Amino acid sequence: MNHRVIWVILIALLLPCTVFGQRASVDSSFREQAIRYAHARYVRSTADQARLYNGAEYVGHLPTIKGYPYLDSLWRTGSVTYDGITYQNIRLLYDLVDDVVVVPHIDSVYRMQLQNIKVSQFSIADHHFIRIVRDTAHNIGLRTGFYDQLYDGRSKVLAKRVKTIRTELVQNAVKEEYLSENSFYIGKNGLFYPVKTKRSVLNLFADQKKILRKYLRENRIKFAKNREAAIVKLTQQYDAATRSL
């Protein structure tokens, strides 16, 4: 619980007791219980926050590199499940170069890098990322890392978002910039398959290929124009077409 909320509770509880100082002893007992409860919640809350803000300092990248290494150039308010606890309304950055989640330290100007192994999921800027561990029973075909969960139905669609740093020597000067790359995976029958082209998606859903081709034509979906949206829509349509199978 946020400590500000706790103080509001305490003020609300104590104010009537101040105005009406002659309340019965039962009211005094209730007030003491409320104070102890609020204090205990505050202690537990700060202990939980200490668990979140105990990572290593995040150093980041050189400011001379063109662009930015994050999913978004600005801090965004989101949520993160860390070490089994879900924290809401947390300012986050997601470093796509190092594949790490960054939070501002609660007591200073430092930025903290969360331990990947303790992050099970986080949401930021309308994206929901989950941590996949390589070659577990239901994640065969993926490397360990954070994946953007685009569709979570009978079939699955994940995106692996990565940034790399390109270095060039131009007129005896080193110039660097961030390059973005997205890879897409469809989960079917417990396995994940990389998909890139319309053909690769249709071949994966070969048992419904004719229906899916018709769906693309009738809805004027241009795969090359928006590959990500097309992959999601085709997967959703496949699940709809095979729902009774």
C-alpha cells in the first residue's frame, strides 16, 4: 500500500478522536488497532519496494549514439511482476539492446536494472511482455528473453523486439546509431515457429490455407504493409476457423 494512502487512513481515523476526545475506551482501542494495522501495512509495503529497488545500477549507453535504445524514448508508467510481486504505476524503461527492464531508484537519481530472472512479466506503452525460458515444456523453439505478447489464444503470437548498435567510420569519425529489428513467432500445438512472410504463415496453417487466403482478400489485408497486424489477424482467424475441431 502506498504510504500516502496509509497516512490518509490514519488522519481519517484520528480526526474524529481529536474532535470528540471523550469517546469511550472501545474507540481508543479501535484507534490503536488501526494505527498498528496501518503501520504493519506500511512496513510490508516498504519491504516490498526494497525488493524491487535492490538491483544493480543501470549504466546505459553512450549519449552520442543516434536514436535511443529503449522501446520508447521516454519513461512510461506501467506494471511489473518482480520476484512474485506485481507493482502497479511504476515508471519503466525497456532496453532493447541489453534486454533489461530499468526503473528509477526510489531514493535517488540513479537508475536500477532489474534482475531478468526475477521479472516474469511487465506492461509498458500498450505492450505486454512475458519472460520466456528456453526449451521449457511449452516454449520450445524460443531463446530465453522478453517477448511481446501480441495474441494469446488457442494459438499464440509473440514478437521479439531487438535493437543493435551499428558503427561506421565516416571521414575518420566514428558514427553509431540504433537499428531496430522485430522477429515474430507463432505458437501452435506447444511449439513456436518463426514467421516472416505471408507464405510462412499460410504454410504453418496449411489445413486452413484456402479460408485464410479468402479472409485476406475480403478484408483487404496487405501483409507487406503491416506485417505484425497481418500475422495477428491471420492467427486469430485460424483459431476461429478451427474452434470446433
